[in-house]
Amino acid sequence: MAARSRGTVLVAANLRSARQQPPPRAALSQCRLASSSAGPSSSSSSSSSPPPPPKEAPERHRVQYNDDPFSLHPSEEHLHYPLVNASDLASAAISHPPTSTKPLRPREVRMLARDFVADSLYNPRYGYFSRRAALLPPQQQSSNGNDADDGGFRFREMKDQRDFMAQVEERYNAFERTVIQQGASTPTGAPVRPPPTSSSTGGGGRKRPNAPSPSSAAGLEAAQALGRAAYEQSLREDQSHDVGVQSMLARQVWHTPTTLFRPHYARIVAQHCLDTLQGPMQRGEPLVIYELGAGDGSLAGDVMRYLEEVLPSEAYERIEYNIVEISERLAKGQEERLAKWVSQGKVRVHRRDFLEWDQMEERSCVVIALEVLDNLPHDVVRYGTSDLLPYQAYISIDGTGDFAELYTPAVDPLIRRYLDLLQQVRPGTVASPPGVPRWLSSLPTPLRRGLAEHWPLFPNLTKERHFLPTGALRLIDVLAAQFPKHHTLISDFSALPQAVKGVDGPVVQTRLARNAGPVSGGRGGPDPNSAATPVAVSTYAVLQGFFDIFYPTNFEVLRDIYGQVVAGKRGSGITGTATVSSHRAFLERYPDLAKHCALNGGRGPNPMLEWYANVKWLTS
């Protein structure tokens, strides 16, 4: 994937009807966006596109200021592309003909940052979670039929945490080796060869004639054509994944506390649900649970097994466990793993986006969202240096697949609403917005304006981006509107290393084979005996579907916003009060269940309590 550098444009007016009106006066900001190419096309704009209107002379100081004078600025055509959202792109991808020569990913469009992230992660044809992400699988059963706690590790048999880490690493490596080896052939067994490269040799060991480089336009198009052919073959043969996805799975495997500490982690979750709904259950009401984004279904299975153990038969028969899953691939796997309870009517998988949920649930219930907030779409704003007003970010994609970041005054209703709520719960953000240097916010407004108007090198936008959890706000809205008697059980990362610079910036990473040399037989590709390593990048504008994009959550702010939203809509007497706990503090509420993860016969450290120190819980 070739990377091209583009500048960041501040458009000093709303971009509505950009194709019908001359663009507003544009000015270049101080920050360059390191962007990735999503694949080339024959031209940067179609012949039917209207010619760009005449350029206006930009303000002098805005043009001259740039932290990298050698970077390319976005062309003016970026200002005229139509606005789309993630739903539009999902519909376009589904209807995209497999035999079409046009790129599957969008070109010559603009979208808000949250729609770009949602498309990258959840597009049904190329989204990261739709096609590439895989969970660390459970340990296989032994020959005598006994496994380690339903696929978990035998913690008491391990001497120390080094032993535990070695076993986790071994399970990773074994899974990656297996999937890479399986990905070396098509479903029919015919080898799939990558686009020829300089290391691919024909007869006599010479370079094949006209062999394109994998990073060239021809090489990228050849790789896309190969993927489309494999995808169509997998559909014809009713395969769950195409070959490209199978090999990519090995590099996208990820784990959660649910998978590492099963079944004990899930049993704590189950006991918390029982404690929370103890009153309604004593009145004869069913135990109603909603789990958002259930992964491979491990948590649900372990919860159901625990409830079957501890509940009286009449209470167990009244269980309703609902999974809401946006990924068709993961939903299918969940139904297969939980087939026993699905057939009994105790577990139901809803294949839909919870943010679009429109069914009223008037019963008391627990809504579980573990590692969900981090992958919800976020918006991006920066603040004007002269007035400290917010500007919302768009991602614009040109005809070659290059990205540019554009900014306009923040008028999007969801962005404005989040910023208004933030000011209510954190009044200090009015005078000093997040990411604004203290020296800048402390300057008198006339002085800031004077600098912006007369100092040639004064920037027009703050350097740090402020990433807004507007997806989390939408989730809270759904809970408040459709679940008036809900209780939350939310857990996620409160801080992340190697994050993109900015306030609550995400980690953007993929997993690559450690040894990308040719495998035996002369086929180019990853070594099947090699594992993979995560690689983080410095921008969220990356090739859609190939990178995980996950954000930290400011749980204290989320708690206060949750209280504002939920308390304002509930009429059931539940106030919307929520509590934030550290990962360890929450688990230590259930010592009889947590102790089973202690090492060295129960006398050693407990990794379930000591790991994930950057995780917090929100309960209500």
C-alpha cells in the first residue's frame, strides 16, 4: 500500500451543496495527515464530474504556515465530492457486482470521520470485523474428553506469570501457523499465487516479464482481482471465508479477558447479573440479558453454563439471553457455538447494529458491553486558534484512493450535542477546550484574533485532534429510549499505548507476519512457521478493513454524560446513577470466583486481577 502525504484543509463554511455552489474560502492548516492509498484508478475524477470553480486567493498567513513545507496539499476537487455516510457505503458495497472492474472501496466522496471509521470496521464486504478479525480460539479437548475449564488455561498448574505468558504465546503461534498453512491453498486445493513481484521467479529463476511491484498501481489492482476471484469461488462453494481472509485471520487474531480467563471471567459476569436482577427474579420475572458484540460467543456460553449450575430449574427456564451482533460472520459463529441454547429458545442472536435498535424492552435487564466502546465510531474536532470554536473533520477520498482531512465549523447535530453535554459535565471546557494549549486559551480573545490576522506563522487550528465518542453517545441514547429499566455492565480500555496523537486518540494497528519471505515451493508469502506481530500506525485514515481502530474511554466523563442523558428520559424511578470501578476492584467483589485464576496451586499471583490495569468498568 503506497502512502501519499496530503495536507489538511480548513473550509471556513459548511460544505453543503458543494457541487452546486462555488466553494467557500479555503485555508491550509498547520497539520499534515499521513494518509494511505486505498488503491489506484485511472484518473482522479470521473469525466462526468463538474469542473472545479475558480480558485480564490487564500489568506496569506494560512497559506504560508505548514509544519512540512514539502507536503502536498489536497487538490481543490476534494471540496466538491458528495457527502456520504456509512450506511450509504454499506449499501453500495453489497450491491457492488463481483465481476466489476471498479474498486470496491469508495472513491471521490467525503464523509464525517465517524462514518469513515464505521465503514473501515463494519462494512459488510470489506470491514475489519466483517471479514478479517478473529478471536484467540479455546484450547482443544484432550483425548480423554476433559479440557481445561471449557477451553481455558489450567492456571493452578502454572508456576508463575512467565509460564502463563508462554502458554498464551504458544496458543497464538499455533493458531497463526495453522491458518497461514490453510490459506496457502484455495478451497479446491489449487495453490493461490500472489501478484508476481521481483522475488517471484519464472523459468530459470529470472524475473517474470512485466511483473508489477506489489506496491505499484498494477500490483494493487492485481491483488484486488485475485481477492475478488477467491471471494467469488468461496461463495460458490459455500465457504465461510475466502483465501485472502483465511490468511489474514492469522495476522488479526486478538484476545480479550473473556478468552484468556474463561470460564472464570464469564462466571463473575453471570453472578453480577444475578445480583443485579435479584429483586425482579424473586417477583417471578425472567432473567433478561443483552450482550452487545459477543465475539465468538464464548462469554455467552460460559454464562449460560454457570446459570444452569446455580439456578433452580424454574428460574433457569425463564432465562432470555439476547446477543446483538452487527457482523454476519460472527453472528453465524455465535449461533453455531450456542446451538444448544438457541434451540431451547434461551439464546437469540439479533443480526443488527445496536445503535439502530428500535424495539422497546420494558422489563428489567442487564446490558453487557465488554470491549464494545473502543470500536464504536468517533468524530474528530479541532479548535480555531482565534476563537476556540470547534471544527468538525471530514475524510475525503479522491479518485486514486488517497485521503485528505477537511475541516468545517462544527454544525453536525450529534457533534454539537456531545460538545454541549461535555460542557454541562465539564464546564471548564468552554474556556479551555480539550487539546488546546494552556498558553493559547489563557490569551485574551482580542490578542488571539490579532495574532491570527497579522502574524504570518500563526496556525488557524489547534494541533491536537479531539476524538469525540459520538458512537458511545448514540449507545446511551438507545439505552435511555428503548431500555427504561436497564442496568449497564460495561468494560473497556481507559488508556492505550501507541495511540494516535490527540485527546483520546485511537490505536490503529494490524498484524503482520514476522517473516514475509517466500514459503517452500517458491510461492511468495508469509512463512507458515512464523507468527505475527502487531504494527501500529500514526493516523486513523488507513486502508479500510485492514486495520483495527480502537479508542480509549474516559470513563468518568462517560459516567457523567450517561447520568445526564438517562436521568432525563427515565420515568421509572431509576436515576441513571452509574459507578466507575477499576478492573481489579470490580473482579475482587467476587473473591470465590476470582480465586480460580491464581497460579501455582492458588498460592501465586492472579493474572486475571493483575492484567488489564488499563481497563475500567461502568455499572448501573
